[in-house]
Amino acid sequence: MAAQNEPTAATGLAGGRAQRRGRYPLAVALLALLGFALVMILVVLGDTTAFDLRATLDWQRVRLPGLEPLMQAVSWPGFTPQATYFGAGILLLLLALRLWLESGFALLAFLCGMLSGTIKGIVARPRPVAGDGLVVQFPVGGYSFPSGHVLTYVIFCGFLAYLAYTLVRWRPLRRGLLTLLLGLIALVGPSRVYLGQHWATDTLASYFLGTAILIVLLILYRAAKGWQLAATR
């Protein structure tokens, strides 16, 4: 009887560990959401003005060979209409590969990036204006907080990076895709500030909010993928 109970006990311990580990991503998502809320409150109160101006001026004074073209190249895919073309192209590719579930979640990830428009209207923070040493490469319309570029990159490119990591078998292609997608995520925030189209706290808030949404999206995708695999067995 004792020998028969051992597998059950082991299974129970493993299940308990899995349940505890499953809470960690949700905890990170909650902390990221709290970080976003804190930054938004500080922005609304006007407490970040001096910090944002100093951070932008210091970053724009950096002059390295190829830095400005790199910052422009990183931001370029996030503008319309190319953002729509890229998003539609990736969705069509996933559909062509018969990755129905993945294409649905990729579409959801892309649409989540549009949440920035709603928040912009609520906060109504003006974008940076050229003057007193601050450079705006070219003006863009609308409000500044939070950064739509950063939010979309974190959620959409983050989800695509997860798909590349889990589904792409050929190692060189997988590494190349991960380098490209994670590089875009890491550099898009600095690029938006360097081009003078966002304040630093605009991008920081989007990194927080995007991380929270991406984690929840991945949790839902993993659950749906598990059901899909179970149904095909």
C-alpha cells in the first residue's frame, strides 16, 4: 500500500510546485501594473517634468556613429501605414502556416497596443516641443502619454518572440528572430525619446503596462494551447 501511495504523493508535490510557480508571472504582472499606475499618477501631478526634460536633453546630447539612423530605424515600423502592413503580413504568415490559435492571439496582441489611444485621451499630456536645446526630429500629432510605439512593441513583438522561442526549431533562425524582436523592444523606448517625440516617463509607463498585458496574454495562450493539444490527442 505504501508503494502504491508514493506516486500519488510525488504527483501531489509536483502539482503544488507547479501551482506556486504559476503565481510568479501573475505577481510580476501585478507589480508591472502597479508601476504603470504610479508613473501615471506622477505624470498627472506634474512631478516628472524636470526629470523628463533633463533625461531627454542628456540623451539627445549623445553623439555616436550610426546612433541617429538606428533610432529612426527602430521607430519606423511603429508608424502607420507600415505598422498595419507589418501586422497584417505576420498574421497572414501565421495563417498560411496553419497556426490558427497563434494567429488569433497575435491579432489580440496587436489590438492591445491600441489601448494607448484611450489612455492618451484621459491623461492628455502634450508631446515635447522643440526649443531650449530639445530637438524634435519631426512632429507627430496626438498626446504623449503613454507611448503607443513601446506598448505595441512590448505586447506584439513580445508575443512573437515567445512564438519564435517555442515553435521555431532551426536554431539560427530562432536566434535571429529573438535578437531582432527583443532588440526592437529594448531600443524602441530610447528611440522615442531620442527623436523627441516622447518623454522618458511615457516610454517607462508603456514598458510597465505592456509587460503586464503580455504576461496575461501568454498565460491565456498557454492555457488555450494546452486545451488544443489535449483535444488533438
